[in-house]
Amino acid sequence: MECPYCGEELKWEDYYGKFKKGNYWTPIYIDKVGDIYICENEKCEYYQEHFYTDPNGYLQEGYPC
Ligand SMILES: [Zn+2]
């Protein structure tokens, strides 16, 4: 995934999702919705800013709630 502002490859930081009730062996699991990335280009005005992919796979600014 590339930063929409500077075009640099974003660093994958984490993924996010909804907590779901599982079964006996895994009582709670995360149903993955998308990935969280961070821009590491110091020259980019979005340096250290977060981006995430929404459920449709589009890159959004900020942090998922
Ligand atoms: Zn950037």
C-alpha cells in the first residue's frame, strides 16, 4: 500500500477488526476488517500519520475507531 500523498510504501503496523465470540478453544477472536499503516517518509506532510483500509479495501486517513 502506498501513501496517497508522497507515494512512498507505507509501513504495515497492525490490523483491526471486530471482536467476535468464538468457540470453546478460542472464546474471543478478531474478525479482521482492514489493515493499519503508517507513513514513514520524513519529507511527507503526513509523516507518522496513520492510514487504514476500510471494509471495501480503500485507503482512508486516520485511525479506525
Ligand atoms: Zn506519505
